[in-house]
Amino acid sequence: MKADRESVTRKIRIAKGQLEGILRMIDEDRYCVDIATQLMATQSIIRKATHEVLEAHIRSCVSESLKTDEPNPKIEEALAVLEKMLDMK
């Protein structure tokens, strides 16, 4: 992985903690809006981690693959991941 490991790991650990907290909130039958707010916060941090990983991939792996005249599977791979992200609702 070309992204900053420490930064991505920190974000994922935060998201993990948030998810554990959300599970506790559900067990405690907390207010739905509070749970939804925490879910959105978790989605946000995961999006940031995903962005960081994809940006590093594009700046390194994809950029490097553009320096050849060969067909470019790295671009197709990156586009497929972006397409999956956009399909999330």
C-alpha cells in the first residue's frame, strides 16, 4: 500500500471504535437519530481513509503505469473502485 499507513490505520481504528460504540447504543436502545448521526460520522471517516488510499494509488501505481505504452489495467482497476464507491447509496 502506498498511502500513509499510520494515517489510514488511525482512521480505521477510529471507525472501529465508532462502530463498537454504535453497537452499544443499539443494545442500550438509544435514540434513532443519535445512532444515525454516529453511523454518518463512521461513514465519513471511512470515506476519508478510502480517499487517502485511492489518491496514493493513483499518484503512485497508476502514474507509474502511464509511463509505458502497454495497455493500462491500473486505470481500469482504479475506475472500477471509483464506480463501486459511487454506487453506494
